[in-house]
Amino acid sequence: MPLTVWLPLPAADIPGLPEGPVYVHWDGEDDFPADPADADFYVPPYLKGAEVATRPLRHGARPRVVQTLTAGTDHVQHEVPPGTVLCNARGVHEASTAELALTLILASLRGIPSFVRGQDAQEWRAGYYPALADRTALVVGYGAIGSAIEDRLVPFECEVLRVARTARDSSRGPVHALAELPALLPRADVVILSTPLTDATRHLADAEFLSRMRDGALLVNVARGPVVDTKALLAELESGRLRAALDVTDPEPLPKGHPLWHAPGLLVSPHVGGSTSAFFPRAKRLLRSQLLRFVAGEPLENVVTTG
């Protein structure tokens, strides 16, 4: 029998796909276009939530490969069956997420939200605003996205500190272990979270973490909402001691009436780090490359777990 591949895009929209497999298009509709149990290679719909992404897996799908179009895999990982290879979308989101991280940093430091409100009110809000130049930025989660963020920080003439799960050397300098965070946090003017969501990173930015940040520091989260303890962050924002810029929140989407909406010193964007014009060309290149490897029986890239 031919291989069956489930895609959230029509196969005709992805030039260069290998011939031979049966391509099934499913982007989260209520009805399945085919029997999930027949899927050999499954690509979950993008930006449709965990319930949609895992629905075929909860209805009999036991694919050989689950290939996400997201950098993180926490939304599907708990439903991936034993023996299934899980791959992420490394190479798809680095540039756009790093762009947004820099946008949030610069907008927050230079007072852009206040300027927008001033324009609405026809107020000339001149004053003295902090620059990124000569500041220290701490990147927590120095993987592909964290490295891309540093690429964009360097031209702004700031010092960059790097933290990953384990210590190592990089082409730009030492990468510190997560255990070194308590000593590094007081050195940073900007703390950027770009770590995957795991048991080790859930509520990583808790009350103790935040208390070690220097007065007036900026916390930027482009990782996952639950990496930050929302209650602890609200306490720091309401006291005026810290500022924050969040592309991801906990809960998410942020419901009407939630105190984060009106927290002082906070800039919120609606989880748009990866959903840009850069997404589709890079996602299509990834899918084409992975499926060519899969059909040829070659090792896949971006493997997170092997079941």
C-alpha cells in the first residue's frame, strides 16, 4: 500500500513533494477526510490549538512520524503514541520570532506604547527614555531561536549573556547552565525567555526568579505562557519594580477582564512570533525536505523524540 501523508496545506501548494504517497489535506475541520488510522506521516494544523492538533491521534492515528509546524511540541507531545517519531519546525520560526523579540524590547524601552496613546490623545509626550545600547541582555533558552535573537541584539551594542539547560561554548562566548541563573539575573537589564516548555521550565520565571531581576528590568517572553508565573509577574508589575513584554500568556488567549490587560509597564502581543509572511515559504521547504527523506528511508531532521 502507498504511504499516506496528512498535511494542513494542499499538496499542490508545496512544490517538489515526492511522488508515491497519498496526500490527504486536513486543516482541523470537524470531519476527517480519511481514516486517521491510515496516516503514516501526520502534520498537525498550525495555530489551531492542542485539541485540534491531537484529534487524529485520539481517533486512531498511529503515524510513523508527527511533524509539527511549531518550534515547541508541548501541545502534541502527550498524545504522540509509542514508536512514533516526533519532529519540530526548527528553521521555520527563528527569524520571525527573533524579530518580534527585538520589536518588543525596543518598543518597551523606548516608550512606543505611550507614544501611541499620546497620539490618540493628541499629547506630545517628550522625555528621557532608556536605550538598548550599553545594556545587558540575558537570553534564557539559547537554542536556535535564542541564537537568532542574539544575532539581532549584537548590532544594538549591548552585552549578551546566554543560558541553556547545560553549559557549553558557542561561537560568540560561553553559554551558562540553567543552574547559574540566580547569579546572572541581577546583571541583566533585559531578560528574554525563549526556552521550550518542559517540566523543568514551567513557572521558571517564578517569584524567586523575578525577585532576582534588578529594579526597572524588562522581562520579555517569546517562549510559552506557562514559563512565567502570571501571579508572581503581576505582583512585580503592579509594584512598578519590573516591566514586561509578553507575546505569550498564561492563560492564552488572554480573556477579557484579565488583570494582565491593564497591568502597568506591560506590553502584550497576541502570540504572533511565528505567524508572519516568513512562515509559509519556510514551512513548505521543511515539509518537502522531511518528506523526501521519509520516502527515501533516510534519517529525519529536527527529531525531538523517537517514541
